[in-house]
Amino acid sequence: MVHHIVLWNLKDELSETEKKEAALRIKKELEAVKEQVDGVVSLKVVIDGLSSGNRDIALISVFENEEALKAYQVSPAHVKAGGYVGTVTVNRTCFDYEDIQ
């Protein structure tokens, strides 16, 4: 299994209302990709993290293998969602790893 974790902050210039709307849209669009791409084991977007964290949004996903992750990254649904994400977020951090069992 390949784990793909991405973290973002929402842009400071967004109002609190705009941040909430953006977070909900990101969650909806990215979670919908799971049903459209083969090899996605799980995919969850967390937008209600604890105050002890320093990121606003987390994408936590698991893929059958690295090829499935690559297919997800270039899928039209992901590219479309990613286009929006890039307009409202900053400080993207990504960590991918393989869990060999």
C-alpha cells in the first residue's frame, strides 16, 4: 500500500466565510475523485483539525500501489480539483510512503 498525505493552509487574504466555503469545496471535490480512479483504497479530506495543528486541510489517502497513485495524480478529476485547490491554498506539504506488509 502507498500512503499519500498532503497538507495545506488556506490563504490569509480569504475571509473566515471564504475559508469555510473553500475548505468544504476542496473536501467535496477531492473526495469525489476516489470513485473515479481505480486503485484508490481510501481517501479522506480533513478540514476540522484541532487548534494544536498548524495546517488547515489534510488529504489522507491510500493507494494499492505507486502506479495507482500516479494514475490518480494525472486523472482529469484530480487535475480539475487541484486547479481549484491551488487558487485558495498556500504552503503545500506532501509525504508519500510505501507500507510493505
